[in-house]
Amino acid sequence: MRTTQIVFFLIFISFNLFGQEFTIDDRRAIKLYQEGEDLALRRRYDEAILKYEASVKRNDNFLEAYKKWSQLLLSRGDKEEALQVALLGDIKSKENPEFKANFAWLITNIYLKSGEFDQAIDKFERSQTYFSNSLRSSKVFKDMEEQLEFIKNSMSEAKEINKEKLPVPLNEFHLQYFPVLTADSKQILFTKRDGLDRAKHEDIFTAVWNGDEWSDPEALSPIINTMSNEGTCTISADGNILIYTSCDAPDSYGSCDLYIAYKVNGDWQKPKNMGEKVNSRYWDSQPSLSADGSILFFSSNRRGGYGGNDIYYTMRLKSGGWSEPINVGEVINTKYDEVSPFIYFNNELLFFASDGHMGFGGMDLYNSKISRGTFEEPQNLGYPINDHLDQLALFITAQRDYAYYTENSLKNGTLERSFLYRFPFPEEIDLGERLIVTGGKVRNQNTGEPIAATLALVNLENDSTMYEFKSDGDSGKFMMIYPDKAFSGLYIEKQGFLPQIYNVEKDSLKNIKNMEIGLKPVAKGEQFIFENVFFDFDKADLKPESKSSLLRLLKFLEENETVGIIIEGHTDSVGDKQYNEDLSLRRANSVQLYLIDHGVPGERLKVKGLGDSKPLVPNTSPQNMAKNRRIEIVIN
């Protein structure tokens, strides 16, 4: 938050509660002080500090010199020395209420900037009698009061956070920052830089977790890392889509642009600038890609925002391109800076850093729930996740066990080193439904060859695609994410093959770690279970939750115009055999009628009601009986 920065700035420039006359009449001390003022105006700060110090040594009652000396030390990052000088001035001003207020205000700010929050609150509360009515009514005072009240409440609800530096062989470079991981948490990517000067350019490095330790970090790919600066990247859950920032590249539109690269058959392909629709003439950086690669958030200082750096998002189009970026709005963005967005794996929580919302000082981390496309009021992640320093680049694993971030090492207020850290993510911060990460392979069921198929996880209640992934054409491998409680279906599709359809709950997919999915080529006599078609008990009317599967069957028939199908209805063994055959036929007829109503010629569609004559499994349990109540599609 900028409150303390603004307050200090006002003090440093012109905040003066006592008028223009000096508190001493020692001309030599005053001359030294004025020389210090002149040096400070010319930004010769080290020399100015020496002049203020000399004026105090000349006359140890010179309150103005104590104040300016302390302020300049603080602006240079010497907080401990600034505090000692301010405390001396505070003692000397015991007979001067106006200066007592000056030093109380200054000391409160120093404590805030040092992260000594209890001392800041105590000093501010004990100094109330010194503050004038005009100061009390000012915005800076009210902002300070509000911030300290926020900090006081947050400290009373402090979380248990055990931060740990990632072990060797990580953290061996001079600077490493902005960590991201794949959904299985087995691969980490980060930006590496060998030094602070501009000649030390950025590259993307990666390491792999083998179950016991991280591998030695390596450059991600020579096709990604170039002579330009590459960094602040994001990767899809399955590790096959990479979006990163490159600055001052020959084909860039602005100072820093976003680039995209795809991994095909295990190798990164040549990256492409995301184009002038996404990138601007300004700074576009710090991307965060949704788990399935369909939505991209990033930070930009392009024109038309709310001020400083704002957060935007763009959506992947069916054509493969990306939509015009949209500002996430004033609920998130302020007139200051909002940066390092991170969209959590469930696409329902946006994390970001800001110095424009109420916080502890500098950049704090916040989250905002996304409900029906609307961003809710951001929530500060609290203490000690946030403190007086800048917090940036948060990444929370899909397993929600750890949060990874960057921690800077400062010297005299200036960046010296940066390291990768993590901490167990606190359970009291709600991340929504738990997620299950699973992987597997898609193969041609007849030949065993790998298939590059599309896997879509769909919320059956509203036919919304939660995630969409692709299996690798070289290996058939894929990685998927399941919300733990969602009523969902998994659809695996590839043109020229019969679709494979699952009900995530009924088929117990959440318990499968290595799925083996076989797709059958379209051929006469082949069949598949038409899962996720629902009917009320003892009725043949299609329920709304059937929409996802019905639409996909329509798509299959459109892609295979010469194919006819037989729609087979099946039941469990409960009830009269003839009644079951009739019920199963009526249900098959309902599917047929839906397809005809949506343009499929009736001559392509035949129906059968087989009742309980062909069970998939013995009707010995409720779970088995549920599997036997089904619709099957047979190629005719």
C-alpha cells in the first residue's frame, strides 16, 4: 500500500507543524544545516547527511537537523540509523509539543517501514495528544489511522507460516525469481539472472523433482532462450503451452512483449509473438495461464488503464488466436500498481500483488474470487504472508500443499540477491473445491499407437467446459485436473475415432492415477457407451444434464456424414422384463428424437430397446446397476 510512502513523501518535502523559525540560534549549526539542505536538493545525499550530523554535533538541541537527518537516512534505506536519530530528536523535543508530533509521526513511519508493527501502533497511539486538529482532519492522518487499525486486526489473526528456502541445487544463481510449476508439481520453471546490471540478461530455467530432490537447473530450450531477455513465464497444467515475457526483441511491439510456444512430441516449437492484438506499444509482462491454457492474465502499463500497471486478461479463440485484452476492472486495479497475477488451477481465484489496496506497506498479495465472470472485493492474504517488504510472484500448487514465491535480499534498501522460497499454504485461506491431478495415455485401441486427442472436462449441470487438454501425439500422454466434488463428465475425442465418454464420479476416475484410454477407429459394428445421458426414475424424458453428451453426439454425426448409428437402450434387472424392454426403447427413442430435432436425418438413426438382456456387469450392487442403466451407440 502507498499510504506510508505518501505520508513520508509529504513529511520529507513540506510537512512542517512548527513554522519556519529554527529552534536554536546557533548560526554555525544553522549554516551547516542549510548547506545540508542545499546538498539534498542537488541529490548529494551522503554529503547532506554529514552536514546534518555536523550541525547536531555543533548543537545537540537542533531539532530540525535531527528530523532532516533521520528522514534522509530513511529514504536511503538506513532504517536502524534513522530510528536512532529520530529517537534522539524525540527525547530532545520533550518541551516542544509541535516537534514531539513531528518525531512521533516520523518514528511511526520508520517502525512501519522496518516491519516493527507493534511498535508503530504503540507509538502512534501514545502520541495522540501531540497531533493537532488540522493534522487529525487531514487525509494522510486518516489513511495512517486506517492502515494501523488494519495491521492491528491482521496481527491478531496472524497465520502460522514456516517459510523455507528451496535447497541446493536450486538457488545457486545470483538472482532467481517468478517460480511456476506444472500441475503435478514435478517440474519448476523460473527466471534466472546472473547479476544486477543490465548486461546480465534473463533466461528461463527449469528443474525436475525426482521424488527426493530437484535436478540441476537447466536452460529450458535454446529455441526459447535467446540474446534477448526471456523471463516471467507461465505454463499450462500439462506443461505443453508456455507463455513468457521477452524484452527488446527484434519483433516486439513494445518494451516487453508476451510470446507463446507449444511443446509438440516432447519438443518446444519456435515461439511466436502473441501479436499486436495482445501486446501493446508499452510494457506487457508477468503472464499467468489458466490450467487448460484457455485464459491468460498479465500485467501492463498500456494506456486506458486505471493508473500504473493494471491486470488484463485475454481468452483463447477457437481459431487458435487470442481475444482483445480486457481490463479486469476497478475492483482489482487502482491508480497505483497491480502486478504478478496468478490464476489458480480451478479458474475461480485470482491472486495478485498491489500497492494500491489496504496493506502492510509496499506490495502486498491479495486474492479475488471470480463468480460468473465478476471479480469480488480483493482480500489481503494477511500476516506473515504479507509484511513491510514487497511480496510478488506467488504460485500455489494444484495439490494446495505449498505456495512458492520469491524473496529478495536487500542491502541498504537495494536489491542484492533473490531466492526461491516456499511455505505450506494455510488451510484457512479458501481455495474452493479440492483438485485431483491425474495423468495417462490415449492410444488407438486396435494398434496401440499414441493419439493426439482432445480431453474436455465438462460441468454437466450447465454444460460448461472446466478444462480442455490435449494428449501428446508422440507418446499419447496427458495430464488432467478434476474438481473433487463437481458433477462432471470427461470427453475424449479425435476425428476419425469413436468418442470415449466417462462420468467422473460413476466411473471413479478420481481414483485412477495412470489412465489407459483406448479410442476405436470409426467402423461398422463398433460401439461406445453414450455416458452422461440422464432420465428421471421410471421415465424416458431427457434431463437437462444430458446436454453435454447430446451435443457431442451431434458433432460426431456432423463430422461423419455417411455414418448411421443404432441407439441402444439398456436397463438394470429390477422390474418386469417386458417393462424394462419398453422403458429402454422409449429412452432410445428420446435420444433419436433429439437428434432429428437438431437436423440429423431420421434414416441415419435406428433404435433398439434391449432392457436388461445385455448387462455390462452383474446386477449385484447399486454401483453395478447404475452402470447397466445406459445408452450405447453402435455404428451401423
